[in-house]
Amino acid sequence: MRNLETAWLRTLVAVADCGSFAKAAQAVNRSESAVSLHVGNLERETGASLFRREGRRMVLTDEGLTLLDYARKALELHDGVLKQFARSPHDATVRIGLPRDFADTWLPAVLASLAQKHPRIHLQTIAARSPDLVRSLGRREIDIAMIYGETQEAPCLWSGSLSMVWIGAQDLSLSRFHPLPLAVFDPPCAFRGAAMDALERAGMPWTVAFASPTLASLWGAVGSGIGVTVRTPLGIPPRLRIMGREDGLPGLPSVELGLYAAVDIAASPAASAVADIMTGVVGQSLRAAI
């Protein structure tokens, strides 16, 4: 009798969510060859081709999407049974890290959902730049972090992308500036690099008018009209506006973001619960933004 093991289904979901075998291997704590074997087992048992490659990403076929839907439902039932009979975490503490703009926009929804579903789980929250959060993950100073970019310091639980945008003061006119003044984070910073690369490709001269290690001071500088910056559309202060081609600025790429865990999620019911809530809140926000 044919059988689809839950480990195979979990691997399928990980590849679909992470977009590659390599990232999925981190998420399920297996080797990349084991991930490939699991997908092969699923294709053998179902007789269907589940993935096709588009550039660097693995994309589900129509049959793969159908199986993914069943896999999510099956795993939800499977994990629900285990959680029903498992001992709930009591007074557990989970340490999470977020960039400041995530903390300002998504954290309230995470806290509300956690209080409703798991009132005895407590959060210790750190708001910091992504490079600092990556170092904290590597030192096991935090359990879970949502960061911009990618890291090999911890397994990837979820990944997605956000658009980058130019941001300036409400009344800012760029016609009086030459070269274009930038307000940016100190390096390393994906947004700083994206701004400079876009301007270089467009042949637009630029200068760093303001550099800072904190988001609050960056917003203050942009609000004062010192220059423009690049971030995501999340948490833009009211006194600022999104700028673009109509202001003479070049297009920008998207930025990758991911949820990473420094702990074994399978062995930590509290961390797993927090990760599930964070993934749900962020995924819903991204879908609403499309």
C-alpha cells in the first residue's frame, strides 16, 4: 500500500515556503540530498512532477500546488493531534529579534495573537538592525529573528520579499539637489547598497549626506529634508512620503526577508508557537500588500 510519510510532506511545504532545496534543508534540519530524496519519494508515490526550476527558485507545478494544499491540511491535523495530547508550555519565555520597522508594524498583532492563544508564553523582544540580529542568532542570544536578507547562522523557517521604495519629506523637491543627498544606515546595509547601485546604473550622481546606526535618527534626518532614503513601505512616519520615478528617481529591487530560529523548533513548543504566529502575521500582511 502506498504511503506518504509526514516527513516527506513537511519537506514539500518547506521547499514551497523557502523557494529552494538548500533553504528547505535548513528549515527541516536535514541535508540537501535528503530534501531531494523526499521530493523524489513524493513524485514516485504520486506519479506527478511537483516542481520546476525558474531561475534560482523552485516553483510548484499545478500538481505540486494540489499536493501542497493536501500536505498543509494533513500536517495541520497531524500536528494538532500531537499538540492536543502534548503538555502545554507553562510560563515559557521566547526571545525574538526584529528590525525596528517590523517591531513598529507587526509586533502588536503578534503580541495580541500570542496573548489570546498562548497566554503563558512570554516574549523578550529585541529591536535591532538585521546584521546585529544575525550575530545574536549565532551567539544564541535570541531564539527567533525576522531579518532582512539571508544568513547561514540558523535554519530558515520562512522567507518572502518586500518592495524597496524611495522615501523623502512631504514637501521635498529634488530639483535643487545636485548630487542627490542620501540619508542611510551605516554599512553593512542592504538598503544603502540598493540605493547606491540604482543611482549608479541610472547615471545619477549622489552623496551620503547623513549616516546613522538607528532608524529613529534616520527618519529624523529624512524628515528634516537632509536627503532621501530607501526602506520598505512599512512604518513610514506621517511626515514622510514615498517617492519614485515621478520625482526622477530610478526603480529599486525587492529585499528578501526571512524568519530564522537558533533553537530546535521541533523540541520547543513555545518557540514553535511563536514562530507560527509570526509567520501568520507577516504572511497576511504581505498578501494584503499585493
